[in-house]
Amino acid sequence: MPQLDNDIITLAHGSGGKLTNRLLDEAIFKVLDNPMLETRGDGALFEGEGKMAFSTDSFVVSPIFFPGGNIGELAVNGTVNDIAMCGAIPKYLSLALIIEEGMPTKDLWEILLSIRDACQKAGVLIVTGDTKVVERGKGDQIFINTTGLGNVLPESKLDVFSIQEGDCILINGSIADHGMAILSKREGLQFESDIVSDTQALNDLTTDLIKKFSSSIKLFRDPTRGGVATVLNEIALQTRLGIALDSNNLPVNKTVASACELFGLDPLYVANEGKFICIVKKEVADEMIAFMSNHPKGKAAAKIGEFCTDHPGKVIAKSLFGGNRVIVMPVAEQLPRIC
Amino acid sequence: MPQLDNDIITLAHGSGGKLTNRLLDEAIFKVLDNPMLETRGDGALFEGEGKMAFSTDSFVVSPIFFPGGNIGELAVNGTVNDIAMCGAIPKYLSLALIIEEGMPTKDLWEILLSIRDACQKAGVLIVTGDTKVVERGKGDQIFINTTGLGNVLPESKLDVFSIQEGDCILINGSIADHGMAILSKREGLQFESDIVSDTQALNDLTTDLIKKFSSSIKLFRDPTRGGVATVLNEIALQTRLGIALDSNNLPVNKTVASACELFGLDPLYVANEGKFICIVKKEVADEMIAFMSNHPKGKAAAKIGEFCTDHPGKVIAKSLFGGNRVIVMPVAEQLPRIC
């Protein structure tokens, strides 16, 4: 724990004065220490090289601590994954905190440690940042923005407009874990076996896939807010192709499925934070599932659908009993502040 | 004005579903339209080249509309300036909004238009973004994170550790305008002539200076939160040199000076959003002030001090009457949420 003057964060910590410097020196810089952060200038300098990916996300998840993680690692993994979805190797992150006055310093410390660990796991550095403090009641403990930079793999040929009839839709594992972990925590529910968020960095797996399968991979997309249903609807609209979803093949953990039933939620619409949709040429689908299954982050990989010309712009699920059901774009997600 | 379903922003606009897409299509993408934003992937792709600068800032200014600007243009100019302070030409920005449920759509629209205009003036593109909505009472209308990327000018030799005894400290114009504009608005005060924020992008002037004076320029730094006093204290600590500040030469607008007096504030500690400190070799100081004075953003440029070895790590001001006064690093800024 850092030696700060208070056990809570005060407005003065966001003032730009001595207390801000102390918060930076004793907590943030100490934890996230790296040579690029050390210069403490207005920004970080790096060598640009080839095609690069750039992505931003603000995290407002509530509660900030949840089964399987907290807002800190979520903020790192979320942006790392957005960069990975671009076919790139994530490299640098910026970190901008908006803290509500009164936040316990120990909570901030725990979040910073998670940020550090998540960065180490994903192989990224936080190279520049910002800290603001707002009055009590004008924020909610902490909001975190991370913005990422990465190098696009030369082998990457990702392009949503290269998707054709017959291309297969794969996923690297079970859906709805993150959303249901947040909801269980919010509602104070205990399940037989705990539901934990799937928050994890996917860049190791996506990099391996691109290196091995290169131009056979047409798209990566992570089904976060709005879940798999939303992402597939967006892709169907962009490509003007139909998607035939194979509901029977959707990996859903049992406890998560029960929790979804209890709340009347369809797992297809619930957020994920460590899963990605992968659209590939039919010929490589089986080999790719086998490859993913051998990776710790792809063990429950499955083929969940394919593209067709039958119902352009629409996602239709074949159900267990052979019936068809249109998976519409949700008007609003069931769960606000899921990420 | 965009055709949204509501005249206020609702939680559903941050859900990732249909209403989020509508907000993006009808407002954000429509206003900020550019080819890089159009792909709507998880991130933006660009060609990396040479040394680049990367900087982030979250803006929580209150009120969001103030004399001379609003939070939108402030967010663009602030990050553009951080990149400019690195000796770089700002190029791309990310834009992440955290909106409080209930924000009037027309206010969001006005802010988006200001963002667009500020981007055009500064010559930058918003290429990727994120939108979140939090419940009423968990935010404060809107918080904006911008993160910027730019190309470091090959002529730039900025390096805080190259600063030596005798180097001069210049500023491009009057201080304390932004902070006093915010404070006057908060307190509902009217002054004889209005005090307006100095929010503006500085990259055109800094680029011209670097191209002309190259290695004679040792540091740029923008005195935002904590004002000139804080920035100079940080530099004195980093360089282990003393700073002799010439109080008589500090440009302060008359109305701003009166307002400071009224509130018992020292303009040296009040935030600026369109000013920068420039540390240069003595030999070029006069020429550089003449050069800046010919630029619309440097009309009131002045030499406000120089580096010495007398009192390492300390900033000491010579007053009007010849006395000396230590300008300490503030413990906390007088005004929270100034940017």
C-alpha cells in the first residue's frame, strides 16, 4: 500500500498540485513503472512502424469488483482485445482515471495492481496517463479509459467485406460469463458453482491464429456489450449476407445457463469479455477449432454458424427442435454498465 | 440536430444495441465523418512512421459550457496541445464519451459540433471512439477522454535535461484566462468586459517555432491544472536548477487580474488552456518573442524568467518592488474540475 496522506482520495489528488504528484509518485508510477512512463512529459514517444491499430474504451462497470476480476484488468484486457481484433499485436496503452472523491485508497491500489498484472500478462506497457478527481456524487468510484496502440501483423488479411456465403463463424469458448457474473454480484445471488467473468487478454491466441491461418481468417470481433447477437447482427448488416446460427452448438456453461433462465435473459445477448467471434473460410474451420482447443483460451471453441444468401442482413437461429427464430438486434442491452 | 428518439440521452443509448447505433449513425458519425472512422471496426488503422507522440486526457470540466468554449473543444485542444508539447504534429484522436443519463440531446449535439470544428482548426481527425451512458447521479452530464497521436518533427530537440543556467522562459500570452472564465461562470459573476477561456490549439505555432528555431528550443510545457507556478516547479525539480521568475513581465489581462484579486487567487496558480511555456537558449529569446508576437496565438508573448544555479529546485519571483518571494508548488489547486 502506498503512503498517501489519506485513506481516501480527495479532490486535491486531482488538482495537479503536490497531492497529485504524490499520488502519481507513490502509487501510479510506482506500480506501473517502465522507462517510457518515467519521462513524465505531456506524452509518450515511440517509434511508429508499418500499419498500426488504435482503439479506445472507457470502462464504467458497476460494481468495480466482481467475481473473476475488477475494472482495472477489465480496462486493460478490453482495449488489448480491441487491438487484437484489428489483427494487431497490442503494445502501448494510455490510462486515464476519473476518480470520485472519497474512493478508498486501498481500492485504487488493488485496481492499480490488477492493471499492472494484466499488462504483464498481455505484454503491453502503460506509457502515458491522466488522473482526474470529481466531487462525491458526480462520478461512481472510478471510471477508466484505456487507449491502445499495436502493430498490425503483416499476415493479417482481416476485412469484413471479404466475407462470403459459406464462411464459418467460430467462437473461442462459452458465452455470457461476464454479464452474468456482474449481474449475480449486483443482485447478491450465490450460485452452486460461482459464475466468474471471462475477462482475459486474447492477443496471444489471435496472434497465433493469424500467423498460422493468415488469409483464411476474414474477421475477428469481440462480443462485449450486446453479446454475440449484437455483433452478428452488425456483421450481417455490413456484409448484406444472412447468418444461420446453430443454437445447439453455442457453448454456455451450465450455471450461467441456469442464471440466464432465472433472470429471463438470452445468453446470446449477454456481454463477454474474453471471447471472440472468428469468421473463416469453410475449408479451415475444423482445423482451426482443433488448433484453438489446444490453447488455454480456446478450449471450448466451437463452430456456431455460417453465412448464407437466404436472408440477407438477418441472423436466424436453428433451434434444438428444428424451428427457426430471428435473432434481432436488441433495442437496448438488458444490463447497463456491464463494462 | 439529429433525429434521435428522445430529447435526452437514456441508458439505452449506451447499451450497444439499436439505440447506440442510432446515436452513432445520426449524431456522432454524421458530425465527425471521415474515411478512417467509417470502417466502424474495433479500432482504426493507420501507417506508423518515425518517432510518434501519444498522449491522453480526460476532461471533467464543470460547467460544460463556459465563456469562450465548451468541454468538447477543450477536449480536442487539450490533447492536441499535449501532442504539440512533445514537439509533434498532432494527427489522430480517439474520442470516448461518458454521458450521464438525462443529458439533453441538444447539448450533446452542440458539443459534437464544437469537437468537429476544433478538429478542423487543429488539422486532426477523430478516428476511433467509444460511448458509455451511466445512470443519473453517477456522472455529471458528460466526461470526455481524448487520446492523441502525432508525428514528432525531425527538427525537434526538446529535452528537459538539456536545460542549462541562463536559458530563458517564454510564454505565448496572458495567463489565468481559462481558470477565471470557469470560476466566473460557476459563481455567476459578470465582469465589465467578459473573461473568456483561452482554449485553443497551439500546434500551428509550436510547429512554426520548431521549424525555425530547432535545437534552440529545449522544452514546451502547457500550464493547465495548477497553472504556471506548478509547471515551473516541476521543471525546477527535474532539472535541479533554480528559476528566477520576473513577476513584472507576466502577461495578465486586466479584468482577469481584478477577478483574481476579488477571489484572492494568484494568477500564477490558475489554469490556462491555450498557453505554453517555452524554454530556449538565451541567444534566441528576443528573436523568438518577436516571431511569436507576429502570430495570432503569440501576440502577448513575453520573457518571464530564466534558469539559475542559485536556488536549485526552487522558483523565486522578483516582485515589483525588488523583493523576492518563493513560488511554491501548490498542495492543491484552488479550483477543482477546471479541465
